Amino acid sequence: MKNIFRIFLSSYLVILTTVSFLYSVESKTLKNGVSVIFDTDPTATTTAIQIWVSVGAIDEDKNISGISHFIEHLIFKGTPIRTQKQIAPDIEKLGGIINAATSKDFTYFYAIVPSSYSLKSAEILTDAVLNPLFPEEEIEKERKVILEEIKRKEDNPQSLLFDEFYSHVYLNFFRYAQRVIGTEETVSKLKRDDFLSFHKNFY
């Protein structure tokens, strides 16, 4: 059983996946338009904290294709008050896990921790998502990682078929057709200012 604490950083996209162990769900909208959904289970020993952002590949111009996924890689690399070693490692020291994922129309970040550390973990996760520094050295490290991911994807027939399928299904809406991971050309050209601007606009 898990408590679920979700923060939606968008006033226009609210996602709640109903599962069998939901107990008492409360939903509140903050003054800034952010929807917060709580699901509580008094017997739970772990808490799942999720932050969903209404941004993904469909929000990207062709010249910055892949930027949402790139930001997902960079989000845990440090904030003005935390170093990289004080984000994921600190969650793990509490006995938790932390990760993220990007899709066509959303990006989400999550941590699963012992319930006694839920507030501390929520504070760390929220700080990481809202206040990333995007250090230049980490951008270059992650650029190499993503370019390698792109090469692996292009060597995978199933992935190529999936991309080809999307290009035909969404022929008249190129943003749904473009890949979440971006292309070697676009990922190679992204600069720190691009990340700062995109993050400011959507987060």
C-alpha cells in the first residue's frame, strides 16, 4: 500500500490514475493554479510523490526537438540551495528511489520513500523540479548520454517502426510525429539558454 502525493504543475492538465488501493482522495487547486491530489491510506508505510508537468514533445519547435527529455536528464543536477549530491543521493539515503520520464504531452518526476520522510522528500523533489541550475558541465555530460540513446534507438528496428508509424498517423501534426528523444542534430545544438527559457515557459 502506498500514500500518493501528486503535484500537477499545470492548470490545464490534471491526470489521476485510479488504482485498486486508493482510499480517500482529496483534490485542491492552489492560488497559482497548481492542482494537488492527495490519496491517503492510514496503514501505508511508503509514500509515492509525483510531480506531473504538462509539457512534452508536442510543445517543442522542430529546432529544439528533444528538449523536454533533455531537461528530464538535467533536473536532478543541482539547485541554488542543493548540489547534485543532495538530491537523488539524499532521497536514496532515506531509503527511497527517485526517477523521471518524458512523453509526447507530459513529463513527470517521482520519488517513493518511507512515509516518515514524505515531507522532506517532497521538499527535495519540488526544489529540483522548480529550481534547476542546468550546470554547463552537466549539460555536456548528459548530451553525450542522450546522443548514445539516440544511436541505440536508431539501431532498434522496433523503435524505427514506431517512429515511422507516428510520422504517418500524425502526418498533418508534426509535433506528435516528432520523437520524444529528439534527433542527433537538435540535441547537439541545444544550449543552456534554451533550457532556461523552456523551463521558465513551461514549469
